Amino acid sequence: MLLVWLYGVMVVGALSRSAVQISTEFGKAPLAYSLSAVAGVVYGFITYSLVRGGEKARRAALVCCAAELAGVLVVGTWTLVEPSAFPDATVWSDYGMGYLFIPVLLPLSAMYWLRRARATAG
């Protein structure tokens, strides 16, 4: 339940932030704001999959968590190596430092939980 709640908070945070930024200052940092919107959609799909339950949803959530982690690592590294590419922060900038590193810790926790739930069910 905690994972669902945390992902729900991240959905609201990422989508609301990106919606405001895209609608008011998209020209300032289109890549950053678009990536925040993508992060929000990914969080939403993971939340839906966790709530839905079942083996197919569990596998979909696991794949999305792995993609999310890859995104956090790529974007986090990119923002450190080439900060000029991101005139404004994304949800995944600096490995999610603006979100208390939840963007990097959440997929790791979710993947651990999803794999553990699979082992106990099977």
C-alpha cells in the first residue's frame, strides 16, 4: 500500500509540475518539462499496475520500474555531465534530488517488492 501511495504522490507532483511548466514557460526548457511529463505518465502506469494486481500487471509494473530507474540514471547523469542541456530541473535531475531522491529509491524498492511478491506467490 505504501508503494501505491508514494507512486500516487509522484504522479500528482510530476504531472502538476510539468503541466504548469509546459503551459507557462515551455520555451525555456522544453526537454526538461517534457521529461517531467513522461515521468508523471510512467508513475501513473506503475500506480495503476500496482492497484490492478495480477501476474500480468505485476510484470508490466516491473518492466516500467526498470525503465523508470534507467531514465533516472540516464537523466540524472546527463544533468550532472551536461547541465547546460537542462536550463531547468526535471523530476529525474540529479537523480531526483529535488524530490528527496525518491525517484531513484522508489523503483528500486518497487522492483524488490514485486520480485519478492512473485517469489512468495509462486
